[in-house]
Amino acid sequence: MRAAELEMERASANQNSVSDVLDRYEQLKLSHLKTGAERGRELRKALTSSLHQPISMLSRSVLQDAIDAKVEAGRLVYANRIRA
């Protein structure tokens, strides 16, 4: 029975949007950092085109495009933060 519950939970998590996952990340991790609010804004800005998509649709190439855009803008620190 537990395996079925885990599978249902996993399927439900994949339906969350990128924005939902970022909200949760901000609550759990970024809220404890001095620069957490700024990091959250930068992540949302970098992933603007994907915010309303299901998290399962967020691909490596979309993330790489966001990193490349930050590098091209001369924002190497933020590119590294997106990569992390």
C-alpha cells in the first residue's frame, strides 16, 4: 500500500508548476538566507517563460538557456546560482 501512496504523491508533485516549486523552495530554503529574496527574484526572472508549465516539463535545455542568458549578460554569479 505504501508504494501506491508514494507513486500518487510523486505523480501529484509532477503536476506542480515551476512557480509552485519555486514558492516552496523560497519558503524552505531561501527564506533563511540573507540574499534569499534576491535569489528568488533572479530565479523567477530567469525562468519566466516556464513559470506556468508543470515542473515535469522543465528540461535541461531550458535551464541551460537560462544559465547562458545570465552569462551573456555578464552575471556569472547568478548563472552559477541557477545552475546550483
